[in-house]
Amino acid sequence: MMDWLRDVVNDEDYGVGLQVQKGLESGAVKSVIFGRNERGNQYFHNYVDYLQRADPDENPPEL
């Protein structure tokens, strides 16, 4: 299972992620909604939002 996961990440996710980033940089799309199976992406962006708010009284997002 770990070999399969490694192959998917290396052969698909990284390449697709780079292409998605290029598309987003074009400005053609104003927002993106991540599906429920993209929990890692959701958490990452919630955490970036939390850090940008810089509210010392706010707790960080939970996993």
C-alpha cells in the first residue's frame, strides 16, 4: 500500500498540483472549493488563514 501511495503522490499529485497552481495564478478562477476527500488541502488553507489573521487569542485550527 505504501508503494502505491508513493507512486500516486510522485507520479500524479505533484504534477497535477503544479498545473493547478499555474491555472490559479492566471486569475481566471476567483475561488476554489476542495472536495471532502481533500482534507489535507482544507487543513492547510485553514491554517494559512489562521496565521494571516495573527490573532493571539485565537486557537489554531484542529485536525
